[in-house]
Amino acid sequence: MISMRRKRHAGQPSGNPDLAGRFEFKYRISYFEYLRLRAAIVPHMSADPYARQAPGGRYFVRSLYFDTLNRRVYDEKLAGDTDRVKYRLRAYHPDPDQASVVKVELKVRRGESLAKYATGVPVEQARAFLRERNWAVPDNPVLVEFDRNLHSKGLVPTVLIDYLREGYESRYRDGIRLTFDHQVQSTHATELFPSRTPFFRIHHPHEVVLEIKCRDYSPRWLAALVQAHGLRLVANSKYTQAVEAARHDQAHVDGIVIVR
């Protein structure tokens, strides 16, 4: 059985992040396995508020990731560095006129623990930032830190990733969250809302990405579910796969990405 219990890392960030001390477990599963798992979690989980409001129970997610020109963030991920940060802008509609807010996020890994620091900004403010490379909001710690890293590390927008997310939350109010991500696709981009329709490459077209997010522990029912369905953890960074799909000269030797 795959153990899902983890100890809190001593270097975990302090403060009030969006999700503190979180652990993520990622799997790629077939569509048939997805149907089986979705049925199996019904006694323990219910659709999250976003999924309940979305057509077909799946809501749109778009992320614009930042990296250095020499792909430092990408290389740190491939090297398995335990202390690293991802920088991204996230929207929940492909049309800027329909997207009510853009989330600015720093996803920090310290050992096995994750914390996501996030804040919301209006769409026009996010667009202005991409033009001017400055948030100009001195009293927001997330934006200040994003700005600082942008200029000190030379970060630039790199890839755009779209998918449809089906989210579930535990009925026991224990912080367990499970998501199925469908139709994950990516393209090279420098804008969150490109003026021209970009050409997207699909990641693993016949599979679904399963992510289990929890705090310091997992309940027995969840560990039993992982064992019963023979789930195996995989390296499944959407950002890494997006870089490899967009830049075949940088593709990993193990051929993680399948595109068509």
C-alpha cells in the first residue's frame, strides 16, 4: 500500500497562505479508472462549490506560468529540488470579459510540504502588469513578493495551460480535496488572454489527472481507496509537461509528454 502520511517539514513557510502545510499526490489514470474512482468516492466526498455551479460539473482553469529565459524553474523541478517556487497567474474563464478575477499565486515547496500564497486582482490590472512588469501595489505582500522575484530572477511569462477541473471535497470537513483534471493542454504564450487563438498541444489525450490534496494525514478510507485501485504516484507537473510539449529540444529523456 502506498502510504499517504507525511510529517510537517521544519522549513514550512509561516504566515497566512491560501493553503498551508498541504501535501499533494498526483496520478494519471485512464478514463475507465476515473469512472470507477468517481463512483467510489461518493460516500466520502461531494462536489466542491465551483463544480456544483459549472456545466457538467467541470470548470475551466487557465494558468500562465513564469520562468527565467534559461528555464531555471523547469530545471529545478526536473532535478527534484525540494525548495522551489512556481509563479503563475490563474483565470477561470477563457474570455477576459467573463473572467471576474485573476489570481496571482506563488506555490512554495519546502521538502514534501506545499503552501500556496495567493491574491486576486481585476483582469485589467493583470493585463497592465504583463505590459509594464510591475504590480504597483506596495501594500499587498503576495504582489510585492511576485514583483521582487520577477525582477531579481528575470522571470518572464512562458507557457499557458488550460484544462477542465472536476473538484470534490471531503464530507468530514478534514481538509481532504480531490480533483480530476480533464483535457489538459498547453501552448507557449506571453499573455493570459492571447489576442490570437493559440495552437494548444494536448497532454496525455486518453488520460485524466487525479490530484489528492490533504494536510498532515489521510484517513483510512482514502488510503484504502489508493490501494484498492492500484494507484501509483507519478511525476506529473503540468508546467514541466507544458515546457516539454512547447520545446521539444528540452524534452525529458523519459518522454513524459505525449502530444498530438
